[in-house]
Amino acid sequence: MSTYMPSATNVEKKWYVVDASQYKLGRLASEVASILRGKNKPEFVPFLDLGDYVIVVNAEKVKVSGKKLDQKIYFNHSDYVGGVKETTLRELLAKKPERAVELAVKGMLPKGPLGREMYTKLHVYAGAEHPHAAQKPEELTF
């Protein structure tokens, strides 16, 4: 008897679509990150990318609780002296709502080449429309 070891080449990858207007930002991000990693599959191994593709729509309608809209701050640095720029969650949701969801999910993925590969399977859109109808994505609820 030999132990079954999955490989990334022979695993079927599905497409899922999630409506962000029904969920809070952190709960949505943790579930999406779990699916991107492949933790919902029985053949999950931590060192392979066995996850599925996820499309998040209505990112502009994602909810947050408490005072996070004003107190959560995103930092960006230009690599020049004094080049730190701050953006609150309220400003980010007004300008680029997709980016808020992307950053939340990215922080919950593994760091390094494997995590960056998993992150490429995430597609976030501010509105209800997405161009991935040809992949026949399934509706995902959790």
C-alpha cells in the first residue's frame, strides 16, 4: 500500500462566485482565503496550490462593524524619505472598493511564492457584473 499524494496538475479546479454585499469584510476574506488555499477539499496539502478560483462581486457593498471605517488605516510608502501615505478604510472603499477585499484576502494567504500564486486566482469586482461567465462559476454561500 502506498500513500496517495495529490499533485497540482491532476486536481480539478472549480470557479465560484461570491456576493460580498451579504457578508462582513473579515468573514468574507477568511472564507475566500480558505477556498483559494484548497482547504475545502479532502486532498488538501499545505505545500501545494490545490485551491479553486473565486470571483467576488459587489465589493463596494461589503460591510464592516464598529469604527473600522475611520480607524482602520492602510499604509503605503514610496521608498523616498517621508514618503508614507495613509488611507482609511472609508477612503479606500470610496476610491477602490476592490482593493479593500483584495488586501484582506491577501493577508490571510501564506507568505511567499505559493501564496502569491494562490492570490492570482482571486478576481474582485466593485459591481455585480463580471466577465467570467464562460467559466460557469457556481454560486458560493457560507
